[in-house]
Amino acid sequence: MKLGSSRRVAGITAISAMALVLAACGGGDNGSDNGDNGDANGNGDENGVELSGSIAGAGASSQENAMVGWQAGFTETTGVDVSYDAVGSGSGREQFLSGAVLFAGSDAMYSQEELDEGVDRCFGGEVIELPLYISPIAVAYNLPDVDAENLQLDAPVLADIFNGEITNWNDEAIAETNPDVDLPDLEIIPVNRSDDSGTTENFTKYLAEAAPENWPHEPAGVWPIDGTQSGAQTQGLIDVVEGAEGTIGYADASRVGDLGTVAVGVGEEYVPFSPEAAAAVVSNSPDAETADEWRLTVDLARDTQESGNYPVVQIAYSTLCSVYDDEQDAANVAEFFRYVASEEGQQRAADPEVAGSAPISEEMREQVNEVLDQVSVN
């Protein structure tokens, strides 16, 4: 059953500043707004299975901050211990498909080959993909002497920087879109992820789709250029960018700290990252080819010209099985993601002090819960 592109518009909240102010790390009554996750104390699933024990996951480091909040909230509510190893999307998918973990987080959609492999891993069931973490990718730079709220760069210039064609910060292509900024005569040092990363895949997809004449490489989770400066996982990349002036890299916006960030060219304007602008581009994007009743996947419109859209966005899909071989695992995993999708769970991640992500809407929450209702035991 194809859910239709209208799902995208209804499925993402148009976030206001007030919503972010109200988002509290511990907000909400335990178990009271989590959909149908168990009794009033939140300690059983909708089929009456008592939640207990532990579950383990691995994957995208982009959502690590949000995951810490989700782990704490779910454990407080249910007593179930949740562990998550932020090893990167590629390694997370590998661990999930091998059966080493019960769930994964991935900033990239599963390939058809991986989905086919997932049938065996999921005991004849399906790999479920749920868009529960939506966040801008910030293009962050280390230029402490540059007095500008955001440098303004369009996709072709960014592609030329990361492809090594533009090598100095006072290059005329950068100066042209930043006429009031005193740009330094300083070497540009592009920094990329050294691991197989969904953030890299999303960023290179943006470059390939928004600047195809300037970015000659195929989108991929592994950086396509050898001999570059790099760091492992999100924090490793940030550490490299923070460690030297003139660096520029890409990372989940929740992790960039005090680094400068790029306002990206979209149409006739330059748009800085924000949860609102990230939500806008997802709302304007159609379903992916793999979208169906198990996979609420999105084909992001990275070449959008829509005003107020920030196109350098990633969705960390929460991935789990539709079928498990253990009743306790099935109950724990389904109820954990019901909590992640709940208003309380989404508010935890939306808190600017946690991850500043874009919460899903009530309508999307209902669709997610409908999928989770189908998780069963072999």
C-alpha cells in the first residue's frame, strides 16, 4: 500500500519558536501521551506483555544526543534498559542485519539488497523504517576572526570547496555572496567523515542533486575523495574542525556548538539551518520508491527552490523488524519506538539543549503507531 505524497505534508510539524520553548527534556506524564503503550504506569505493551529486561541497538551518530534522551525517558517509564552504540549508519545496519542488535538508526534508507537480506534477519518479516529523527545537517566552519552570523554559500560553491576546486577563504566566488565580510587569506581545509556514514550519504546527495556540474562523484556513505582531513563519527569530525582554523565540515546541527555555520543558497535567498526549515523541505518532498506500509521513507527534495526550505537535511530512520522470535524482544522494541514517536519522546529530541530536531505531527505519530501495532512474534 503506497501511502502517497500527501503523507509528507501531514506527517511533519511546522514548528514554531514557541513549540521549541515549551519542549522540555522531561516533559509530559509518564505513559500518559505515548499512544497505546501499555497500562497507566507504562509497564506493559498493548497485548499485555510486561515490559522488562533490556534491548540493544546501534547506528547513526547524528541522533546520539536524542537517543540519550529517549533512553532515559523510556527507562524511567518502563524500567527497560536501552543501549545504543553510535557507530555510524553503515555499521549500525550491518549489526542489525546480522542479528547482533535488535534495532538500528540509519541516516540513509536501506537498499533493496539490504531489505531482501532483512527478510531472513526478521524471521520472514520485513525491515521497518520510521522517520523519527529529522534534523538539518549544518555546514560548519572554523573562522573565529570572521564577523558574520552565517557565511552565505550556494551549492556550486560548496561542491567546489569540498571537491578541492576552491582552496582559499578569500576566493572571489565566496566574496561575491559575502560582500560585507572581511574574508581571510587562509587555506580552506575540508573535513569529512572517515567512516561509512549516513550523514555523508545525505550531504553528497545534496551536492550531487543541487550542483551536479560541480560535484562529479556518486552519492555514497563513504567519502569519495582520498587524502582528505577526516574524523570518525560525528564527534570525530567536529573535533577536527574545531582543532584548526580554516576548516569546514558537515555534521548534524545539534553537534556544531559555537562553530560558524553556512546559510545555504536556495532560489534567490540564503537559508540558515533551523528545525522549521528542515521540516519545510521534508514536507515538500515526495515518498521514496521503497515507501509502503512498513517503510515511511522520503525522497528529500535537495534541489528545492522553495523559500524558507533548508535542503541539507537528514532523516535518521528508526529501523526494526516486523517479526521477532522472542515475545519479550518484540514487546520491548515496539514500545520503545512508540515512546520515541510519542509527544513526550519527540519533545525531548526537539529541546534545543538536547538535539533541536523537528518533531513529527500527530498524524505521522498515528501512522507510526499503526506500523508498530503489526510487530509480531514468529
